[in-house]
Amino acid sequence: MLLTVDVGNTQTVLGLYDDSRLSEHWRLATDRTRTGDELGVLLAGLLDPDAVDGICLSTTVPTLVREWERLAERWAHAALLVVGPGVKTGIPIRYDDPREVGPDRIVNAVAARARYGAPSIVVDFGTSTNFDVVSPEGEYVGGVLAPGIEVSMEALFARAARLVDVDFVEPPSVIGKTTVGGLQSGLVYGFAGQVDGIVARIREELGAPEAPVVATGGLAELVAPHSAAIERVDPFLTLEGLRLVWELNR
């Protein structure tokens, strides 16, 4: 079985594949101080290490690569593929410096092209909100990076003493009748409006007004219903991209 691992700045998402079927998945907090042994102990509580034949890793935290290498050697005794420069992805990357592109963005584009065709647009709600674009020719042509929902709200709370932390849930109405309701409305409808505005400009520049938009990431389910542009939510898009890259390199 293949273990796919997407290590983000805030959360780590894992998926266990039996051939092309995602049989299990987990979402954990990313801890930059964890060692390979600690990761092994943690994951041993989730799955059988003897069942893992390979691990495909995407990470935006370079310091954790070595710890995942140790885990693969000592805990899983399995081959590890770290997505990065030199790894075959099957998608041409039209970027000034391809080494600057986060591996999660590339595997999202790989999965979006495979599942939804070209052109297509991915909106990934993570620490930052990433918009990644697959051209009509099936190439990765870049995207847009915007502050993420949680980061934006944390910055607001830190700067405004009278505002309180709120749960990330849909408000009862657009016009808030309380401070909490107003914050929740700004969060949901503000980010939905951001998505619609950026997607409209991407489609115009791409010359593809009908390019499908797929959302992924931890807060995609919250924002997507209020966005006119987002057509579907695919919570495991990144894991599927990792599986496809693994198959291509195996």
C-alpha cells in the first residue's frame, strides 16, 4: 500500500492507498520539532507499518524532510519519494523558476488535470489561499497566492483589542447582528468574494471563461457553497496528485 503525505505549514494530511483506492485518511497538526522516531510512534497508532510499501511526500517545511526519511528507513522500511526538482510529474511547468513552486501546488495541478481536464483552476484553502492554473494545453502556468483564512483572522484579532476569536462557521445572516456574526460573515463572504474576483481575472487572462474551478484544503467546505465560481470540492485532491506522481516515478 502507498502512504501519501502532504505536510503543510499548519496541518499534515495523510492518505493510505490500496492501488488507486483511498482506503483511509487522517489530518494532523504539523509540528516542526517532531523527530522521525516520534513520527513513527504517532503513525503506528494509525496504521500497520508492515502494510506500507512506499511513501510519497510533499512538504512545505523543508526541515521535516530528513525526519520523514528516517521514518521511512527505520519505521516503515519502505521507499520514500519526495516531490521536488528532478521528480517526474507528467505536467510541463511554465514558471520562471520551477524550483520556487511548492510541491503541493504542482501535485494539485497534476490531479486537477487528471480528474477535471484542461484548463482547470485549483483553489487550495491552507495557510495561504493558493490559486493554481492548468492551461488549455495541459501545462502548469502559475497562479495566485493570497493570505489564508486562519492567518488573516489571527492577524485581525491580534491588531483589534475589542474583537474576540470566533469559530469558523457559516453565519446566520450576511448582515451581522453581533460582533461574532459580523466577523463570521466577513470571513465566509469575504473569502468567497475574493475567490470569485480572482477566478474571473484568471479565466479572462487564460482565455478560458468556462475553466472549471475545484476547491480543496481544510476550510474549502466552509467557503465553497457561497462562491459562484467554485463548482466542486475535492478534499483529497493533493493526495490523489501524490499518488499519480508516485505511479509515474515508480
